[in-house]
Amino acid sequence: MRIKLKHFLSVLFVLFVQLIFAQESTLTGKVTDMGGLPIPGANIIVKGTTISAQTNFDGEFTINAQRGQILVVSFVGMKTVEVTATTSMLIKLGDASNQLETVVVVGYGTQSKKKLTDNIARVTAKDIQQIPVSNVQNALVGKLAGVQITQTNGKVDGGINIRVRGAASISAGTQPLYVLDGIPLVTTNESSNGAPTNPLLTLSPNEIESIDVLKDASSAAIYGARGANGVVLITTKRGKEGKGTFSINLSQGVSQATNKRKWLNADQYIELFTEASINGLGDAAEAEDTFEFLAQGTDWRNREVDTDWQDTAFQDGYNTDADFSVSGGDAKTRYFFSGAYNNTTGIINSNALERITARSNVSHKISDRFTAGMNLSFSRSQIDRVQDDNSFTTPLQAVAQSPLSPARLADGTANPNTLYANYLLAIDNAFWKTLMRRVTGKVYGEFKILPSLKANSDFSYDLLSQTEDAWSGRNTPFMATDGEVFATSVNNETYIYSNYLTFDKTFGEKHDINAVAGIEFNKFNRRFQSVTSIYFPNDSFQTVDGGAEVNAGSGNETDYTFVSQFGRLTYSFADKYIFKASIRRDGSSRFGKNERFGTFPAFSAGWIISEESFLKENATLTFLKLKGSWGKLGNAELGNFASRQLFGSNPYNLKSGLSFAQAGNDNLTWEKSTQIDFGVEFGLLNRISVEADYYRKNTNGLLFSVPLSISSGATSINQNIGEVQSSGVEFTLNTKNIDSDNLKWNTSFNITTNESEVLSMPNNNKDIVGTFTINRVGENISSFYLVEYAGVDPANGDALFVKNTLNTDGSLDKSTTNNYATAKRVISGNPFPTLMAGLTNTINYKGIDFSFTFQGEWGASIYNSAGIYQSVAADYFDNQTIDQLDRWQNPGDITNVPQARLYGSNGTGASTRFLDKSDFVRLRNLTLGYSLSGNAIKELGMTSVRLYATGVNLLTFTNYSGYDPEARRDDTGIGEEFYSTPPARTIALGVNINF
């Protein structure tokens, strides 16, 4: 027995030692991305245990585990993988973008893409980073189905138009609501020079983590009375638990106009205008006398001067970008700090932007239940501006000048005697500077009442402070005094106090409930002041106090308030059946006292068919979901006092007085939008994902100023009358064409159709006719309404127009006439595209990355309202586009350009002669990068170095005859071009370094 006991004890000892050894076994490994770059801060957990580790600066880790155990490896933005533990491991993580597990922001919370019943388009930092544009919105073009993004024109400060699923209003606001980290942003255009500025210039792309666009009513209803035009949720970057990281990005680019038009040179100018003078007045005397004046003492007969005025207006642009970020954290505190600098010299003479931004996002876990944090950002943007497109002193109107006129005199000063005011006099003797300062911030607290219930309290603030200083010296065109200074100051501030509860719990392993309920208070205030001073001793004085007389000044203050309650409930059963309901009740000071509050409900449902037993293990159809939604939204962008009875100050002879200014309407309220959405999402072979949706939104209660009888004491009153409808189909296709360790090729394609139709109008559906457009029941919103041009009479060179008068049977008379006054206007085109598409390809091969995006739009037209000056075969002495040389000259000539007749008004009336289709396909951006790795990088303390070249607007395919199919006039009008600056084509080189 003693021998057996001894052997037993020996065996037990050996087993004990082995057990201890096994428990203390140390395994090592390294985590990288698919390109081989190390991933610091990745989490490794032994499956089924609490044993975990984290990768270090070089992506390496050590973990106490046994060989054969399963390790779960994860990192934010990457696919989570499970691997079998071995002695030494190399683990590669793939990109998790476009995966069903992607988390999207939905307003006061988040939700996985897989269970989403809404229609939300999303881009991440990877999609927009290192694209050399001065505004965030331009980086999104072509990447979001159903979202049209157009910069007004190519000025660095140009306004931005974003239409989510088409036009939803005629007279109220059409832009989406922007929400930055839960803060509804001030986006009011505060420009005083006639051209809009883009208030979101104050955002830097380097601080943005993701942008989610809420397109349908189900997603946007949580924002109630302000969600009808869509909601853009911008989420900034946060620190992540793990070793601190430092990143720096530097780039330098050059820019030119995407297109330049061809204008007459001196020879062609003299030839055409001499002929026009003979045809129009009988001899060449008028032309020759004008040539003498324009030449200003130079020899025009021998073409001593041949000025290319277009080249003086355009210049080579340059842009410099530098940004850095520091982020990291531990189990309690997470931080993100960033700063960015942008200096952009525009493609138009004397147009430039300089911007600095800084951001600080910090959160701290005070206890297991309570977390507090703060987001704070500051931006300063200084813009050197030029006048709006309708001003003679805006640079691109110089194309109207004669090539016979010198741009500058022999002494270098600007020539003061030109056909029109020489914009170079304004460049030399004036400036317009706009300075935008912006501060946004939020302090918040989150308290876990129960493991499944938390309370959030947020206080947010947004201040947009803008000053404008315009100085005009005594030699500035149209200067009636010895100089003038105009200065403005405006502060737009809003603060928001939000409190909400979030409940998230799973019952019985199959019932998932997520609920949000809260209240919100939003207060906005605007204060504006301006002053004008004249009579300066000399041009060295360029501020208000240098003038002898303050001859004008103004000031006003306005505000509005929103008080809201909101709630959302999402229920999921067995991860297959999903139901969602949301509601918001908004009250606002903007609306009439009888309609102060409105309720905005929405419902949606989804069925994940691929979770059913008959599809769950299907290797081909890997995902299938049906979804649908219905909801009501509002458009509150009616102005702050549209419902009020107003009186205005009306002083007379230095005596104060009041006058009646506006009739009140106690029943005036927001425009109401009812929307439906039906969609399907499916995946094939884990490589292809498709999302298709049909949408329709009807907006009624449109805001219109309705005429009143004279006896009422007012000319009109604001009322909610009229209805429009937008509908269309959206289709998004994402594919993984190649998905190997060394080579990855992904494609994303989206296409959208849209039709926007007027359903009813005020005054018994009476047409509302504009200068070039019309709103008529049954037609597109703001359709072009023009006399129809019919070409040229080959017998005599007269311009012809289609009569379009009514025949006795009600049909239109399509015969032609050379009498413009007898032709009637007809609907001629649509200012909005009916088809949009975007195609993005991303290729990664070892350390090389390559991506490009094509964007296209079809169905829209542009009216060149400057055509009556620049493309009318020398009707006046404005320089002409080169196509006017194709004018009619002899009987029998077949051409579309009438005979040249000086002062003859031959075809100069507003007509479809100046309307052109704006269909185009554009290579929106292209990027080629190479990431360095190896011991040399490590020895310098770097984790990665990436060199890249990138371009924007590199190629454009279009038949549009104007400057650019995306350029529009910036002072007024819909779908018009008027000496409008084309976008910039930019090529930049850069380097991104991570430590």
C-alpha cells in the first residue's frame, strides 16, 4: 500500500505542476490590418473567460492562455475575428465598413445597420479624409444615394445647396437640419454683399468621425418640426481606450478652373462688330468710334492691344492643409484633441480663405454608474471676398470687356476707361473681408439608474460671430465720395438643454426593447449692427472712424424658441421582426398662437427574412430584409415673425413714427410633410450587398404671401396654402470584388431618381410666375418658363420664335414668328436633376491604396441669364462667345446664330436660346497612396507613414456650353448662371504620419 500511495502522490504532484504550468502559459502575437500595418489598442479576449490583453504601440500582445483556446480579437472599425491560440500568432483584421454590424447614429442614440428600419445614408472619416476641399459638404458628393450636394459656384466661400430627396418646398427653407454631436447648428447666411457664405466652412474634415443623413420620416421624426428637409448628423472623433496615438497630416495643392470659355480676340471682335454696325446702322462709323474709345490711345487697327480679360479674372489657386490629432484613454478617461489649418487661394482674383480650428473631446467615468464629458471646438475663418455675380466689379464680369481695352495702363494702374467698370480698380482700391468665429460646446452627464436604464443630461451651445469690413477707396468704380467704409457685426447664438432616458434590455433572449424619451429646450438669438462712413482724408484710412461723416447705420435683434418632447420605441423579436415608433411634439414662437404646437409621429417595421430557418444557413442569399416606414415631419424655416402683425419705424422730418408693415395670421404654422418609404436589403455570398428604396413625400401647407383687398390695410398675408410632392427610387450596390490577404477591391454604386411636382397652389391654383420660372399645378417645382427659340430664318437672318399661342381647338400654334412680342412663354425645362448617380472604387494592394469616385447628374437645365449680353451676335459691345462667329451672313445660310445687328435686338429676348441641358459625369475625386512600413519607420517612433496624391474635379464629361454644369449665380434665382465661377480642379500631394 505504501508503494502504491507513493506512486499516487508522485502522479498527483506531476499533474499539479502541469496544471500550474498550463495556467501560467504565456502566448504572444501581433495584430495588423490587411496591409500589414500594426494596430495598437486592439482587444484580445480568451473566449468564455475574463482573461484579456491589449496590443501595444507595435500591435504586439502577450496573453495568459493555453494553446488551442479560442481568442476573440476586436478593434473599432474592424471585423472581429476568432482565432485558435498558438505559440506565436500573426492576426490580420479586415475593414468592417459596410458590414451589417456597423453602428449608425439615429438621433439621441445609435442602432446597428442590421436592425435598421429607417433610411439612413452614411459616410465615415475614411470616405472624406484627405480630400482637398475647403468645406465638408463637397467631400460627400457622389457618395450618398438621394442626396444632391452642389456648391453655388467656385468661390472659396460659396454657399452650399443640399437637397435630400428633391425639393420639398417653394418659399420656405429647403436645406437640411445640421446636428453636430447633438447640437442643432446655426446655418444662417449672414453675407451682406449679395453672395451667400457657407457657415459650415467653420468645420474641419479632420475632426469628423462620421456623417449620417436621415432621409426618411421614420429616422427624422425625432427632430419633428425641423426634419422635413432631412437631417445631417455629424459626429466628431472620440478617444478610444488604449495607448495614446498622435497623427499629423500635411498636404499642398494647386487649383485651376474646371473650364474656361472661348471669347473673341481683337481680330474677331473688330470683324464681328464692324459687320454688326454695317448691318444694324448702315455703316461702320459707330463701331470704329467705339473702337477708338475702347483702345484708349493704342493702335487698334494694328491690334496693338489684345487683352484676354478672362485670364485676368482667373488665377492659379493654392491650398495648404495641416492638421493633427491626439487621442487615447484608459478604462476611466478618454480624450481626443485636434487642430487644423487651411489656407486656400481661390481660382478667382483676390478670393481666399484662411481657417484655423481646434477641438477637445473628453469623457471621464467618475464611477461605475456616472460618466461626464465635454466637447468644445473653436474655429476662425477669414475670407477675402469678391462681389456677387450681379456686380460689375466681380472679376468674372470682366469677360464682357472688349479685348481692345488695356487692362492696365503703362504705369501699372488699372485702366479707368473701359466699356464697363474695370474690376481691377476695385481689386486695387477696395476690399471685402469676412471673419467668422465659431464656438460650439457641450457638457453632458450620463447616469446608469439600472443596468438597462440610463439618464442623459446635455447642455449645448453654438455661437457664430461674424464681422464684415468693406473698404472702397476714392478710385473705386461708382465712388461718389472720397472713400467709403461699411462694417457689420452679427452674433447668432443658440443653446439647447436636453434631458432624456434610454432603456435597453433583452427579455427571454428573444425580446429586445430600446426606448428613448426626453424633453428639449432650444433658444436662439441674433443681434445685427452695421454702420457706413464716408469722406476720408486719403486711402490710408480704412476703418469707420476715419470718415468725416457716418451717413448710415442699422441694427436689429431677433430670437426664437423651441420647446419639445420626444420619444422612440424599438422592439425586436428573435432578431427577425423589428418594429419602431417615434414621436415628437414641438412648440415654437415662430408660429401663430392658435397653431403653436404640432405633433409628428412616425412608424416603421422590418422583417429580416434571412433569420428564418429556411434561409438562415443559406450560403448564397446571406442577408435579406424588407422594411417600410410612414411619418409626418415639419418645415419650420418660415422666418421668425411670419405669423405676427408687424409695425415698422417710419421717421419723417426727424420725427419718429410707425407704419403698418405686415398683417398677422394667428393660424400660421409650419409646412407639413408626410412621407412613406418601402425598401429591401439583401446580401449575396458575403460579397454583395444591395439596398433599394421607393420614397414619396407630400408637403402641404406651403407658406405663401396671399394678396389682400385694399380695404384691409395690408397688401398681403402669410398663409399655409399649396402642396408639392417628391418621389423616386434609390438603389445602392456594394461589392467586394476581390478580398484576399494582399489584394482588396471594393465597389460602391448608387443611383437615385426624383420627380418633384406641384399638386396645388393658392388663389385657386393660379400660376406663380417668376422672371424665368413658373410654379404650376402638375409641373415640376420652379420649371423654366420661357419663349421658345426656333433658330434663324435662312432667308434674312432674323431670329425666329415659336408662337405657342392657343388655337381655337385649344391646341398650341407651333408656327414661327420673328416678332418676339407675339410669342408666348411655355414650360421649357427643369432646374433640378431627375437622375443622379455615384460610383466609388477602392483598391488596396499590400501598401498601395487607390480610390476614385465618379458622379453624374441628368435631367436638369441651366438658364444663362447673361446670354442676352454675351451670346447675341454683337447686339452691343460686350465681348461675345466664340460661337457667335457662326452668325447668318448670306441668304440660304443654315445656322442657329442670327445676323449680327448692332443695337438690332435680333434674338436678344429671354428665350430657350439661352437654356441648356446640364447633364454631366465627373471624376469627382481620385486618390493614390503608399504606406511605408518596416524597421526604419519604427526606429523613428512611427507606426505608419503614408504618402498620397489626390485630385478633385479632374475630368468632366458634358455637352453643357457654359462654364460648368454645377455653377449657379449666387445673388438670386434658381437654376441660373450669370457670370458664375466654375468649380476648382485641384491636385494635392500629402503625407500622413502616425505615432
